[in-house]
Amino acid sequence: MTGKLGPLLPQDQREAQEKRLRDVWETPSGWRYWTSVNNSEIGLWYGCTAFIFMLFAGVLALLIRLQLAVPDNTFLSANFFNQAFTLHGTVMMFLFAVPIFEAVAIFLLPSMLGARELPFPRLSAFGFWSFAIGGVFVCGSIFFGAAPNSGWFMYPPLATDKEQTGIGADIWLLGLSFIEVASIAAAVELIVGIMKCRAPGMRVNMMPLFAWYLLIVAGMILFAFPPLIAGDLLFEMQRMFDWPFFDAERGGDPLLWQHLFWIFGHPEVYIIFLPAIALMAMIVPTFSQRPIVGYSWIVLAAVGTGFLSFGLWVHHMFTTGLPQISLAFFSAASEAVVIPTGVQIFVFIATMLAGRVIFSVPMLFGAGALAIFIIGGLTGVMVALVPFDWQAHDTYFVVAHLHYVLIGGMLFPVTAGIYYFYPFFNGKKLSDAWGKIAFWLMFVGFNVAFFPMHFAGLRGMPRRVFTYPAEMGWDWFNLISTVGAFVFAAGFLIVVADVVRPKTRQAPAKPNPWNAGTMEWLNQHEESWGIRSIPIIKSRYPLWDQPDLRKNIEDGRYYLPDAETGHRETLVTSVLDGAPQQVLRVGGSSYVTMIAAFLLGGVFIALTYEWWWTTIICAIGTLIAILYWLWTGTAQIPEAEMRDAGLGERFPLYVSGPASVGWWAMFITMVGDGTAFASLIFGYFFYWTIHDDFTGGQVGPGWQWPLAAAALFVIAWGCMLLARFANTRNLASTMRLSIAVSLLLTIAGIAAGLMGPYQHAMEPTLHVYPATVWILAIWTSTHGAVALIMQLYCLARSYAGYLTADYDQDLCNVVLYWHFMVFTAVVTYLTIGLFPELR
Amino acid sequence: MNVERLAGAANRSRKVIYHFCPFSLAICLLVLSSCSGVQSALDPAGREADAVATLFWVMVAGGGLIWLCVMGAFLFAGRFKTQPLTERRAGGIIVFGGVAFPVVVLAGLIAYAGWLMPAMRPWFAGEGEGLRRIEITAEQYWWRVRYLDDKGQVLRESANEVFMPVDERVLFVLKAKDVIHSFWIPSLGGKMDAIPGRVNNLQLEATKTGSYRGVCAEFCGTAHALMAFTVEVLEKQAFEDWLRPKASSTPVSAAQTPDAGGLDAFLKNGCGACHAIDGTQAQGAIGPNLTGFGTRPTVAAGTLPNTTGHLIRFIKTPDLIKPGVNMPSYNMLLQAEVEAISLYLKGLK
Amino acid sequence: MKSFIPREVETLWTLFTAPAVWALHFLVCYVAAAIYCAKPGFLGLGFLDLRWLLGGLTFIALAFIVLAGYLAWRQWGFGSGDPPHDEPTRDDRKLFQGFATLLLCGLSFVAVIYTAIPLIFLAECQS
């Protein structure tokens, strides 16, 4: 297999190319280092930050274990204990388990896919800064005794009670909402990156399995996180303004929160688990020295798990008194998800059976992961059975189960990944000897700590108790657990020590130290350009099957070997067959991402303390920062239409509509936004089901104003379609006029939408019905306001000459937003206007 | 009925457990010691708990076998095989181990659970069915227990102790006053949440007389750990006698108690604003009803054994014993008054 | 059928057909049961009617999945070639898509049946 290959240039020309590439992709030095947006830097910061949060939450876990070591202990106060376990769960889930996969993905994916960069490096940077700020804010609260203390699940009415939860609940809600922004940003980045930025020739049947998994996980984030954001919104409205969404006395229902939380919460378990198993899917073939057996089966498993995991959420609610038939549906889906999970394990075993296995430290951790995870999976089968869960729910049995799943399904594979990918990151291996000691300490410590919990739980020990009486016979279990927890922690500390110890005297490893077959091992860790030239891929394991690949890449004999235009550029290819389509210019180092993240952080933090003016100022600042970022960094008109990409091929520098990455980013974001909206609509109908009269005798918004609003938004949308049409015909003034008309109609639509509840004097604190109507109207109006800003932006771009018939990315993306906008508006106003009349 | 007796119940064990232990002897011993107890789901004394415990041990045996097989296959593949398999044969392992086997086993489990659920908690058409009803209201951090008659009238009210007859299905009507709690008697069966604004039903049938312990299983605030209750399963006649005491012994009047001065102190210091004692002027409905308090095994919802010493401590500094409790501290009372109140309460039969 | 559904479906979306059918079936089952139990007698139905309706829906869902499975099987060339389908050709890419889709149809088929099992045993709305 040779295929197309560029000429081998003389040494001096190659060196000149390399210098230009190096200059363009250079990581800034000094304190400007932090303005870097390179995926290798962002991935590293992301990963390190997540691990620091993990160690912090680990310390909390040890404090918890110390308190429970003996009965009737007074080491921690009840209040501190409750803060500690709440924060332990919150930090491990939101600040470690999910972000660590985003970190690994941002770090590794471009190399695996043979891309220079992911399509939106600045978005990654923005996501990282949001995550770091939100994380520090949430974690820091415990040092002021102000941490959330009502469990990571935050069930109302306990968590809505301001006297019992203090500011901690607000810190949880707003801090994590902010972090969810980062997750959704990562999802956008990963989906577009995997779909559009693979190396030429990397068809969907040849993608590294890691990419398949991450694609599914990113898709899951889009449907899993928004319901929680919607829930957070309702929750904060209750805490700040006393809108009674979860207050039973005024028609609300605490169970709505449980639904929204677990619609997020259960898929999240798989969002955590799949990327970790994806690491195993890279490690196992390498150490079996053969391609994976059952590539398609892994795709089945990833996609199947992705879907099925959305049918499990009620299994966290088996004891809430829902009808047995509902419970049984979810029980069935919970058992069904075992099948794809089992398939993955057997794919690994089959691959090992068909290969010649080298048992190294990463494989050791992999084996430990399997041994632990299978126990977690089997107890999962048990708790998914409703009758058994009636006993086991909310006991230490579940504590044991979830730690077996998450530590076996996530921490051990990630540790395997650390050992495996460490040479990728700095060219040196971690210590084998220490790795084995760490493994055995962690493995034994883990089982000693968590296995007894199964029995403590079935013997009647509930979760989240800060103390227990001596005569219950739980004391030995707990003491053993505590000892095990410290052994486990010691093992992990060895891993940390091995990672951070200076390795200046250690000899560098070979470039591909494990003799792996996938693209990331072409990485030159000392260079920041990602890949010297972008190759044509002809195998799932190109390093095994394409001879001289490394040499030809490093000689610059493939695509984009040069940076003569002075821009950061990478190749965009087609979704199915990886045919090159475009040369994409990506953003470089910039302050704007960091400033935008800090300002947005300011919005959320100021909201927590209800400093309204600061909130408003920060919000305006965020808006300005983002507009500046968009104006200067996106949809730039290139100096030439086409770019010579090497190998005698030329590709456009500017594309718009569905061919562009920006359009897909908008599409994906709006899918997430639509999911949050669907959650609010779900809430509206949820209240209808639980009450005989869901209006509670309150007046509605009438049908006149809502229908008027819906009509206005539909016409405004029509004007936007007209504007896009006029623009393609090069009728600039018609286009501008249409946008202006649409803008006025939008203003009218927003006003009409709010007039319904306003004119009927609907009082949202009286009953949940007016509150739900208001929240829907406000949601849609806010989206209308965003649409207004976009319309103004398009007008400004048009007058500035950045939006023309040929260069129309901005307009295409705004029209795409409008498709979702009009859907949101029509659904909202038909629901609040007509449903009360129809029922 | 006291804590010693409750602890004594912990010494019963179940030999059947021996046969299912899948792991090493050490774990066997651990398991064995773990099963018995007044609050153990593995030492069942009720129909539902019995069915679930059996289900559990069957699943443990099956799961242990599966674990051994999969890990065995993994180790064989990784360390002990001599020759690599062909890709086709290896693929067959995916189809058998990853698909065929789990599909069949899981279908069986789903069907079994689907059959078991309505068998354990049958359809309950409404009040006309004549089930004995006990209304439980969970509050931060204690249990209000009301025994209802056929018409829903309260026959008897108590707190933090549940009496029930053996071999009879009892319907617990679960309500919550403030936040979500969960009512759980592991020895008898599964738990059910008590949720503000909702009324949940839970049917339990005890099969053995004896003393058991129940707890709140859903995190409900600062003192969630200290919200337990005792369960006394009595023979049917003994239960009826307890429920409807003979006319001569009721109402419990102040005169019958050993220390009338305690009642005075109780009333004078406003205890009656929150607590009720039948036959006295104390008719508060905010805190636990203290009628017959002297016979209860524990103070502060299962937190401490019911002794006058503990009572004194609890009245003076409730927040130290039970952080976050709603009862205010009465540290400002004279020691003599607190002692009198405690003696009086301890004497209530 | 061949005239209606072209052999050449050049998109990744077909992969998700069968799981989407499962999701829809699951959602309808859950929502129907939830509304029925929260508002007894809604639309004048009894529980038995509901079970029959959902049973019928299950058959429709299974039929859809079988159809999707047939199309996938066809895309896979009726099993003419064995996996791994890892050649760098358009044909192998299509075979891979067909095979992966077929596997997902199988999983969704089982999952739909699992969802329907409770309808056999549960005859009332008890909690």
C-alpha cells in the first residue's frame, strides 16, 4: 500500500516548512502561556485540574471513612459529614469523572484522527476555564462551611429549604450549571471533530474505536445534560423567587426534580463509563498485538448503550411509589443494557484469545478493572430487579455497587490509560515496578474497602448516615472498609508520585514504545503542530499496515506540510468516506476565551450571592466578549478562495451551510438547547398528570396573546428565510430589509408572548401553574432576545462587508438558529395558549 | 422491651447461608456474621423479605459463577493459552458469552421479577378491602404512628414504635410532613418513600413474632442517621389487646403516674404545646405523642436507650444528641424540674 | 420494496434506526402507563385495553425493526462477506455499516421484547 505521496523536498526546504509550522502553532511562553488554545495544552490542564479535584474529593472520602470507622464516632460533626459526602459525590461526578474524559479526548483525539487540531480550539479553552472556575468555586465552599449539604442529588424539598441548606445549594446549582456549559462545549467540539476532521481516507469503518465511543458519548451529553440544566433553572427559580415548582402545598411536586435529575444522572454513568472502556479498546489490541476482534460489535455496544442508558432513570426511583408497571419497564431496560456492556467485555476477551498477549502494567490495571467492574455489573443486574432494589435501595449495598462500577469501569481503566499514554505525553515510560506495587495496593485496598459494604447494606445500614449505633453489628464491616480505603489511597498516591516525579535522567522511550497500531503514536510530543503532514489512511491500524508512514509524514510528503499562509490550518473531510473537502482555519492563542469564561463565571457566582448589579454587569461583559470573539475569530473572509493543500490538490478555505463546521456546531448546540426546552414542556404536562385540575383554579394566559406571539415568530422566521434567499441572489438591500423586518417582528413576538401571562396577572408564587406558564414564556422570550442579537450581528456583518453572497456563514447559521427558534415558539405558545382550553 | 433485647435478637443466625457462599472461607465467615440482626434483610421475618433474600442468594451463586467463568476466560486468554485462536472462533465467544447467554438469563430474571412484584405487593383496590391500616407520618427526624380503624379514625397514636400482628398483611399509609423520608423495616420487606404531597402505600406481612428495627433510608437532613424506630411483631390477640387496652387501664391519667410533680413541671414549662399525653392537658400535636412513653425502648427516635439519664440529657441538650432536631434546648430549667419530668415520662405506661 | 427504498443510502443516520424505534416504543409504553395510572379511565380505557394496545404497539415496533434489519442485511450483502470489513474501500465501509446496523437491530429487537415482558405480568396500577 503506497498511494499518493508528495515529492521529497530538499532538506533546507523541509526545514523552512518546519520553521513556519512551528511559528504558527507555537505555544506562547511566559505568563502568556495561559492564553494558549492548543489541544495538547488544554487537554493537559484539563486533565491535571480534574485530577486535583479528584484528590480533593478522595481526601473527603477518607474523612468520611474515618468518621464511620467506629460506631458513635464524634470525629466529624453531622453537618460537616453531610457537606463532605455531598461534595465527595458532586466533585467525583462533575469535576472528575466527566471532565477527565473531556480532557483525554481533547488531548488525544486530534492525534488519533490525524488532525492538526480539533475544529474549535478556542471553544475548548473556554470550556476548560469555565470548568476550572466553577470547580474551584464549588470545592472552595467547604472551607467556609458553606458547601452543599443535601446530597449530590439535591432532592427537594430538603434542598429547596433555605434555612436547612444555606447558600450551599445555590453554589451547587449555579456552580454546576456553569460547568455543564463546559461539558456541552466539549460535546460540540468532539462531535464535529470526529465527524469532520479525520485524516483523508479514514472512513467510518476505519475510525479508531476511541473515536466511535467518544462520538456516542458526546451525543449522549447533548441529551443528558440539558434536562439537568432545565431542572437547575426551576430549582433556582424556587430558591430565589419562591416559584413553587417542587412545593407540594402549592401544586408543585418534588418528584419532578427526581425525574429531571435522573434523566441526566443515569446516562451520566455511561458517559463516564464509555470513554474509559474506550481506552481499554485502544490498549487491548496493542497488547494483544492484533486488530480488535469484533470492531462492529463495539460499535453496536457503544450505540446500544447510548440509547438504552436513557431508559434507566426511574431505577433510581423504584421506592417513590410509582406504579409497578412503570417500574417494570425501567427494570427491563436496565437489564437490556447489560447486553451491550457484556459484548464489550467479550470483545476484549476474544481479541486476547486471538492474539499473543503481552502482560504489562496497563494490562494489569485492565485486568483489575475487569475483575472489579464485572462484580459491579452483576450487582447492577441485582439492583435493577425491582423487588431486590426495594431492599437494597439507599443502603450501603448500593454504595458498594456504584463504587465497583465507577472505580472498575472508570478509575482503573483511566489509570491503565495513564500508564499507557504517558510516553505519548512526554516520551518517557512510568516505572513498571512501582506500577505493579500501586496496582496491588489499589486492587486489594479497593476490595477490602468496598466488598464488605454489600453486606453492611443488606444488614440494614442506610447510606449517608454520619453515625451508627454499636449494637447493629456494622462496626467490623466499617472498620475493615476504612482500613481498605487507606490502602487504596496509598496505592493511588504511588501512581501520582510516579507521574509527577522528575524524569530528567530517565532515558526516553522509543517513539512507539508499545508497538501500537493507531495514529496517535506518530505524535512528536516536543512539537506543537500536531502532525507534520496529514496522511492518507488506509487501515484501522495504519502503523502496522502502512510501511514508512511515519517517515513520509515527518518528511512532509502528505497534505498541508507547510504554513506559508501564516494561519493555523487543518483538513476537513467528509463524514462517511473521509474525502478531503476544505482547509479549515482554526483560532490561535487568545485572551478572549479566558476573559469570556471569567465574566461568565462572574455571572454565576454573583447570582449565587444575589448581587444583581454585578450579575448584570458581568452578563453584559460576557456578551461583549463573545461578540468580539465571534467578530474577530469566526467566518473570516480568506485572502484566496482556494488553498493548495499539497499533493497537487486545492480545497476551498471558506464554506458555509451544512458543509461548514460552524453550521454543525450551531446544530448540535441547538439540539442540546431543544432537549432542555423539551424538559420544561415535560414539566408542564407532568403537572397536568398529577392533578385533577392542573391550573389549580388559577387564570391562564388566554389563547389570544400566545397565538399572536406564535404567528409573529412564524412570520419573523419566514423573513429570515427570505433574507437568506435574497442573499444568495446577491440582493444585499433586500436581505438587510428582510432581517430588519424580522427583527421588528421578533420584538413584537417577545412582547406578545409575555403579554399573555402579564395581562392576566398570573402570579407565579401562588401556584405552580402560573409559574410553569411564566417559565415557558420567559424561556422563549430569552431565545427571542438571543435571536435579536444575532439579527443585529448579521446586519452589522453585512454593512461591514463580512457577509456577502459568497461568504454567508453567519446568515446560514442564524437561519439555522431560527429553525429551532420558531419550533420553540410555536410549541410554547400552542401549549400554554391552547392546552388549557382543549383539556 | 429494651435495647438489650433488641441486641439479643442479633444472635440468631441462619445456617442456610453456608451453602451459597461463593468466595473464600474468610468471606464466608464475614457473610455469615453479617446476615443476622434486628435490621437485616438477610435475616427475614416477613414474606417479602423472605422472597428477596432467596432471590439474592440465588443471584449471588449465579453471579459468582459468571464472575469466575469470565475472569477465567480472561486469564486464560491473557496468560495460559498456548496458541492464538482464529478470528472466527474468537468471534463465536462474543456471540455466545456476550449475547446468547445474557439474553436468555436476563429474560428469565425480568419475567421472574415481573411475576414477583404483584405477588409481593398485590393490587390494593382501596379502603374497602379491610386491610389493617397504620398511618405513618415521617417528620424531621421521627415517626408519627397512628393506628386506624376501618373508617379511618385514629384508634391509637404513638411515635417511633410500630406494633403489628403476625401473619397478617398490614397496610402502611405513608406521609411526609416536611421533606422526603423513606420507611424501611429490612427484616420484613422493602422500603417505600414518604413524600410531601403524596400518599404512598406499603404492604408488609410479618411471619415471625419478635422485635425488629426500622430506619429512615432517604437522606432527610442533618440528623438523618438518627431517625430509627422499633417494630414489635405480636401474636394477633396480643396485638388486639395492645391496640384496644381494657377500659380499666385507660385513659392514663395523671393520678396513676408515680410522680405528679413531673406533670406539673411538664405543663408549666410548655412541653404540652408540642407534645400530647392522653388524659392530661398536654395536647400539642407538633412533636411526638408521649402517651405511654415509659414503655418505649428508645429516646429520640431510636437514638438512645430509654433511661431517665438519657431523658434528662435529651431535654437539656437535644441538639447535642441529635443535631438539627426541632426540639429547643431546655437547659435553662432547674435540674430538679428536668429530673421530675424525666421520671414522670419514664413512669408513663 | 426495492423500488421504494434505494439500496444506496449514503448516511450514517440509518445506524440509529432500530434503537430509535426501541426508544419510541419505550417512551410510548412508559407515558401511556403513567398517564393511565395517574388519571384512571383516561380516554375511557381499562387496564386490559391498555395492555392490548401496548402489545399491538410492540408488534408494530418489532415489525419495523425486522424491516430495518432486512435492509441492513441487504446492505451487508446478505452476509456474503465476513467481518472485519476494514478495507479502505467504499464497499467495505458500506458492508461495515450494514453489519453494524444489523447488530443494532438485533439488540433493539431483544430490548423491545424485554420492555413488553412486564405487560404479561402486571394487571393493575399498584405501587
